[in-house]
Amino acid sequence: MKILVNGEAMRTQAKTLGELCAALGHGRCKIATARNGDFVPATRRADTLIAENDKIEIVAPRQGG
């Protein structure tokens, strides 16, 4: 299916946000996620289904100042 991740179009076979994060190399990383503008906590990613044309945001914390 085709989705947007951080504003960039991509295709994925992932069915859940958790699967998508793992496929993109974020499986165990501390990240924040949102699906279609709604925050999705880490404890809900495995249960959050993604669908065609969903807009996913994945944000990793940065260090520095």
C-alpha cells in the first residue's frame, strides 16, 4: 500500500504502525509516532492498523543545544 512517512511517499507491506517502525529500523528506538495527526503511544503501535494513504509521522529525539 502507499502511505506518507514524514511527508515522503512510500510503499509498504506493513499492516500495523509497529510493523512499519520495525521495517524502517525504528523497532527498539525511542521515537514518537502519529497516524493522520493523532499521537500513537509506543504501547499502541502493535495494535494500530495502517491503511492506504495514511500520513505517518515518526520523530526521534535529538540531543544538543
